[in-house]
Amino acid sequence: MDMKEKMPITPVTPVPTPSVAIAAEAREDGPSTVEPGQPEPSKLDAEVAAPAIAVSREANAGPQLDTGRDPKMSANDVSVFYGEKKALKDVSIRIYEDLVTAFIGPSGCGKSTFLRCLNRMNDTIPSARVQGRIELDGEDITSPAMDVVQLRARVGMVFQKPNPFPKSIYENVAYGPRIHGLSSSRSELDGIVEKSLKRAGLWEEVKDRLQESGTALSGGQQQRLCIARAIAVDPEVILMDEPCSALDPIATAKIEELIHELRGRYAIAIVTHNMQQAARVSQRTAFFHLGELVEYGKTSEIFTNPRQQRTQDYITGRYG
Amino acid sequence: MQQASGHTLKAFDEDIERLRALISQMGGLAEHAISEAMRCLVQRDTEGAAQIVQDDKKLDALEIETERRAVQLIALRAPMAGDLRDVVAALKISGVVERIGDYAKNIAKRVPLIESAGRIEPLSLLPEMARLASGMVHDVLDAFVERDAQAALSVCERDEAVDDFYDSIFRALLTHMMENPHNIGQSAHLLFVAKNLERVGDHATNIAEMVYYAATGIHMADRPGKSPRL
């Protein structure tokens, strides 16, 4: 597969990039999500632990939880149609920078469809039509004025099957920053590659063989390489669509640990079939069923005391 | 919230049912131990009392069995939500029921120590108090098996009657002791018997709280519409 063909090179190209985690065009505001103002982990935990607002007993409790602070992304009454079929029904949810949000639900429930709305991946499906408003930092990303290419640099994606380019480890990570003009010199680019690989927890394993092919790595390493590739363009949000389902338990644990470390630096939304994984990595969980957001709440609540019968049946293994 | 239907994995249902059955069995034994202990006390049946002490070992063994099965279930089935609350409740309840058995055993151990028959008025109150307390144990364990939060609540309300019994027996025994210092030893034993029964009622109340949480996911103290306790 020639990735260059699939990768939009110029910012004017609205053509999406279905199989690529990163996309073109540097963000104008440059790297900003990270460093100085970063809250301490303990502070984060305190914030998460704060009982603040009681979880609404109604379905779709999203708007009631975590009120009083600005979400990184918010979806308001988002529906998706595939042709005539309404695959996603009026979903409203918020995603926060310091929280990992997990989407769970049986196959076909709309969770991946919803995830793909968040960086307009559904644009790539001709029959798909998206309704509703989705905001990134308050800006409507569904508007025709939104530069999709730029959007996907800000909202990166990691897929179920690791999909490194058939190029060297170095090139896999350097590709995005280079075409986006994020670095002005080779040494700067080297720095970005090293930083990204370190954040992805892969640096120690590959630093002596950066010129080897990315596809020669193990599955777990490939997936971390894809995460490094997503990180390299300095996104604000990382979407993960079942990032561990092709990995063994050890590689899975490493990815989960990585998610934990990345939390706070990037807003993370993850789709998973593995409920234990959702319980392990996330602070907020959304349960989807038949295209509806049935319940959204604190992960600790959802897995010990869900409000909705359908959630209870699903997570306890009584569904269907 | 009701557990609508069985698990997709039938063996999971069987495991949970087995755990419930163990708790029921423990409850039956504890209840029987209390009523037997009271019978032995009233009838001065020292042999029967010795048997109760022996039989308590069965409860201890069942508690260990419950713990083993609960740990195994958590490890192998990774229960969630209502299932998880049920398993944790079973684990805790088994410990409490074992404790209730210990109180019955303690009463039985006092039977040979309470010598002369002599008419003691409080002795006539004790069996009634025991019936109340063991009735609470019986009903609260039924509530657990049925996941019936309302039944658990009504068990709690009955604890007050047990406490009232204790207060009046306490006063009666005190009077009895003051009247005749020869009665002190015997009365002290009976006071402990009453205290044990009062503790059984408290433990049944604790179990009721566990059952309520397991069934609803809400702690009894936080339940909606709860009137403030005096």
C-alpha cells in the first residue's frame, strides 16, 4: 500500500484519510496542549474523585455530570444515518481533557460510528450522513468551513489493527511532523521522533534500530508505534478504536499503561469490547445500545451500580 | 434493579446460586443453633448444649467454603454491578452469620454454668427475645436470596423491639441481683445471654444493610425518602 497516495499532502485537500492515524496540516496555534499548565496527577485524581454533582438517574446523563467546566469535545444531539438507516440516535456527550472516556456496547451499537464522528471519519463513507453539532474547544467541527485535514491533526486516531507505514520506524513517526512542517531542521525532527517514541513507551525498545521497518515490530510494538505516530503531530484528542483487540495480554497491559500516562496530556476516547479494559483505563464510561447512548457516567459507578437495566444486563453478561 | 434474566453463560448463574444456597444453609444452621440454645437453657439440657457447641464447627466450615467460592467466582467470572455486589455481600454475610453462630454457641456454653433451676422472671422473657432475633436472621437471609430490599428494610425496623427486650431484661436482672447476692452469678450469665441475643439482632440489621446495598446499589443510610434517625 502506498501511503503517500492516501495521505493528503496539501491543506486544501478535503479528501479524508481512512487508514491513517494522522493527517495533514500543522495547527496554527502550535503545540499547546502539553507542558506548563499541566495539572499534577494528584490534582487530577482529586478532581475525578470529587463527588460534585450526583449522577442523573435518567439515561443520557452526560450533560449533568462534570458541569461547570469546559469539555474538550462535546457532541449535541448527534445522529448518523447510513442511507435510510439511523445508526446513531441523538447522542449528546462531553469529552474532557483530563479524563479517559470509554465507549462500550454490543457490536453494531453505534459506538465506533460515534467515535468516527469526532474527527469526521464518517465523511469517508459515501452513504453516511451526520446530523447534530460536534464541538472541539467550542468550535463546530461539522461545519463545512472546518478544515478536515487540520481537524484530524488535532484529533488523532489509533485503529484496531496496528497499521504502520511500510517504512522505517523513524519515518513512521517523522512523516507527519515533516509534511506538516512542524520541524525546521533534521535535529528538531529527531527530537520530535524521540519524544513521541518515548511518550508511546517504545523508545527504549527501538532506539538502536530506528531505520528498521515498522512492520517488522511485534503487534504490540506496532500499535505503540501508531500511537507515537499519532502523538508526533501533537494532537489534542486521541481516539482509539479497539486498540488492543489484536494484542496479547502483555502488549495490552502496556497500551493500557500508556493510556494512563497520556491521560491529562491528551483527551482520550476509547472504544472497546473488553469491559474490563474500559473499567481499567477510563474515568467515564458511555454505554451504547441500538444506536442510543443508554447511560453515561463515572466508570466506577457504571460498573458497580448502573442506573439503567440495559446497562446492567450488558455489563453483567445478561445481554441478548 | 432486578436481575432481568439469566446470564448468557449459564455456569455463572449456577455459581451465584450455589453461593446463595450456602448463605441460606448457614442461616438455617445459625437460626437452629439459637433456638436450640434457648431450649437447652430453659430445659437445662446440658447434652443438647454440648451438641450445639459441636455443631458450630459446621458453620465455620461453611464460612470457609463460602469464602473459597466467592473468591473463585470473582477470579473466574469477573462479576460486575449487581452480581459483584451480590458476591461481596455473600462474602460479608457469611462472616456475620458465622458470628451469630458463635453467639448461639456462647449461650449454649452457659447452660451447664447456670445451676439451680429456681424461678427467675427474666428467664421467661429470653425465649421470646430469641424468637424475635432469630426471626430477623431468618427473614434477612430470605431477603438476600430474593434480593428484596423492602424485606431487608422491615427487618431493620424490628431491631428496636429486640433492644427493648434487652433493656427490660437488663433491669429485671439487676433488680434480681440486688434482691439476693446469691443470684448474681446466675443473673450475670443470663445477662450475657440477653446481650448475645441483642447482638444477634444488631448483626441481622447489619446484614439487612448489606442486602439493601446489594439489591439496590444504594447504601441504606442514603436511601431516598429516609426519615432522619433520632
